[in-house]
Amino acid sequence: MVASTRSEPEQTTVIALDRGIAEESIGGGEDLVLPSRGEVLAGIVGALGQGHVLANEAIGLGTELVKVLLGRSDVAPARGDRRFADSAWSGNPVYHRIMQTYLASTAALARIVEEWSSTAANPARAQAASFAATIFASGLAPTNYLLTNPAAVKEVFDTGGRSLLRGFGNYTTDLRTNGGMPSMVERDAFKVGVDLAVTPGSVISRDEVAEVLQYAPAEAKVYERPLLVVPPPIGRFYFLDLRPGRSFVEYSVARKMQTFLVSWRNPQREQGDWTLDTYASRVSGAIDEVRDITGSADVNVIGFCAGGIIATTLLNHMAAHADSRVHSMSYAVTMLDFEKQEQLAAFASPRLVGFARRRSGRKGIITGRDMSSAFTWMRPDDLVFNYVVNNYLMGRKPPAFDILAWNADSTNLPGALHIQFLDIFADNLLVKPGAMEVLGTPVQLDRIEIPTFVSGAVSDHLTAWTSCYRTTQLLGGESTFVLSYSGHIASLVNPPGNPKAHYWIGGTPGPDPKAWLDGAERKAGSWWEAWADWITQRAGGEVEAPSTLGNDQHKQLGPAPGLYVRDEKPE
């Protein structure tokens, strides 16, 4: 991407919005581990053990390489492959042949693995082989090496060698501070509470698990029924409140919603025994705090990613006990049904899940770096080698972009909660009535009968939109589904005003998501707008906005974004 002709700010935006962001994985709640060397090796041995396939590909590759040498090959990079955007790849005969040799070789490898995967008896092993082949092919790209990257060579001459010195400095810094992985964002480019998470508000509640924030109204009138936002327990909440103009919280307040948000504490080893019971109980407490402050009998709730899972387990408990404190529930790229795991299948073998379960029990917590590594390597071109080229070969700083800064600001996950998420993922427990209990209540999703708004993202590689759509069929109440353009995090940081933004909205969701899409209407704009129209219809009448935040029972404890999002302790 460094060799692209795009301007640097544009490149940064493209990277951030297209990459799917490993956090994005952090925010998803699907916490896994990398396939082991044994799993990968077994997969590779199986793929390379296809004698006839290997022979055919060797003959085909040899023939193609002769064409490359003679300048008669038609091999070209895929459309949108920004690694080979520099003009030297097409204009210089040496670089052109290097590129074609690489592309022809990796295409042959991909066909070998694909042929074996289509007939392999062990799907997880086949996925592990595909996973390894992708990393291997990405790592061999000529753009990753100084002498075979024309843009990097030019940079050395243009800077008189200073790019090499800067690149070496970036590399040694990453060795010391980032586990040897290339940094995705410039350190200290943004400060939480100064540049990020700046929507005005106050902390109105704090316990050992979470703070609850109340945001200041932006209009003289607000809707009577308040909104409680439940972020995922992985990652900081401020992807929902990045900067002015890019903040879901700011937009919600502007649409006259009395907006409250749960800010989870970053757990340490001593909180390793926190479970879904811990988190669901805290959301229940937050609901009562919001009701007490606003005087509303019930609230609307929206859950993002794994925050939606937590809220669902609470709603299940409430439904079983005729508890009507929640009026409606909204889901943003939340999966409740894990039957179709698609690209994540390489990480879902029973042995791997068992290993991750034992590791969580032993370590007490799982760090953000542990969780993000698997998803980073799922997209090595974008999330690893792009930054190798930019930071080390070109000697440039990584981009300063708000969503990348959030992604790098990872949090821990309690080992006990991690084990529960692994069980949910591996055994699809949420959709099996009675297969698990939260707050002492067996989970049975169809008894949740409140209205629901469900969203997915059309190119989401973590929580596939068709799996998000399944929520409309699992719950018992009337449901509305909206499909956003773009990927996982890009669909969440999706303010109105982007001329390319669009979404699909249709009638009552039926069993077939593809049939729903065929009948849905495409609209310009952000799904935030469709959600706000839906939620305001369920928010009661307009009342005077409160002149102060909190109340006598729940006093203001400090300004938003609070202490927990910055890993600070109360005095």
C-alpha cells in the first residue's frame, strides 16, 4: 500500500475502513487462539500429499514461469491489490517478472490447498492449511523486501539512506514495546478525553465492574424513555465516541435520546473469575440506575458486538421472571448463532478450544494482544506486512487515525468469561434451549418477546451478516433488520454524511436472509439513521431535558469519559 499513488491521508482511511480491524475482532467477542504448529503442519502435509495434483501444478507452474521469463505471461495482480501499484511493477521488466513469478507461484499453492480442502475429512485441518498458506504467500511477497520493492529502493535514494535509519529505529521500538509486531498506529497521536471520547457527560455510577456514563442533552427537549448502550467487554467503549462527527453517542444525543453508557473496567488477574453472570448483573444494575435518574419505568437497550450477547442473557433472565424493565433491544453486528463460523473455522477445532480453555483457567486473564493476534494473521497483507513495508522499509511513521488508535488500545478479558465465550462459540450454546445458564436461568431465546432492531454488515468477515440476521428468527418478538455496507468496525463507526454509505431495509424478516435481501430497499446514508427512526418511535413522548446530570442518589463522580476507560483508579 505504501507504493500506492493515493495521498497518505487517503491511504490511511482506506486501510482503516477496509481492513476489518483485528479489534474489530476484539470487539466481536469471538475469542480464539492461533492454530498450533501441529495443526498447521498436518494440514500442509495433507495438501502436499496429493501426488497427482502436485505434479499437475508443478508442470503448469513451470510452463508459466517460462512464459514469464520470455515476457509472454498474462499473470497480473488482482484488481485492488495495492502492493503492486507502483509504476515500476508494470514498467520495469525485472520487477515485472519478479511480480509475475510471485503471483504465479502463490496461485499454484492456493490451488493445491483449495483442491485438498474440498475433499479433506477434517475441515478444521483444511482451514489450518489454508490459513498457513495465506500467511506464507503474504510473507513471500517481493514488496516485503528492500531490494525487490521499487518504492523502498527509491525512498533510500531520495532520502540519502535516512529511510533505512528511521526504519531500523521503528523496528527496534516495536521489538521493545509491541512484541516484535509492526505498530499499526502512531503512538500518543491521540489522547482519550482530549482527542477521543469527548462527548460531554458525567460518570453517575461506579463499582468494581463498570462505570455508567450519562451524556449531556443537546436539545431543550428529549425523549422520555432513555437509552442504555452496552459495549463489548473487549476493547474500550470509545469506538462509539471517537471524535465529533464520528461518534454514535454524539448522534444519539443529537436525536434527543437520553443516552447512558456502560464503561467496563479493564480486568486484571484478580478479576479472572468474572463471568457472564458478573457482566449481566452489572447491566441489570445500570438499568435500575438509569430508571432512577430519569424516572422512566423502563429503558431501551442497544448492545454492540459481544455487548449484545451479555444483554441477551440478561433479557432471557428477565423474560423468565416477568421483568419488564427493558422496552426494546437493538443489536449491532452481534452473533447469537455460531453454527456457520466461516473464516473462523480454522480456530474452532475441539483441541484448540480445549487448549484455550486451559490457558484461560491457568492465566486468569487473556490479554488484548493474545486475542487480537489470531485475527491480525487472518489478514496478513493488510494487518501485518502493510506495516512492515511502511514502518521498516519506507521508514515512515504508522498512520495517525482514530480507529487505529482505538484498536491498539486493547483490554484484557477475564479467563472465566473467555472460557464461556469459547464454549458458546464451539458448541453454539445460546441457540440450544437450556444448554447454558446465566443468572441461574437456562437460556431460551424465544421467550424474549420485546421488539428488536438487528443490524449486520455486508462485508463483515467476523460476524457474517447472515449469522447476525439469524437473531431475527431466534427471538420471540417482532424484529426489524437492517444491512449496512462495509465491514465490521466500519459499519459501527458510520456517521451520516458519507456519500458512499448505504444500507438495505425491508419488511418482516423471514427464514431466508437472501430472500429478505432480494426484497429489501437500498437507501443512501447510515444505518444509524434507520435505527434512530426506529428507536424514537419506542422512546415515548418528548419532555424537558434535565438541567443537571445524575440525581441525589447517583451523584456526578467526574466528567466523561470516566476513569475506567483510561485504566485509572478512583482516589
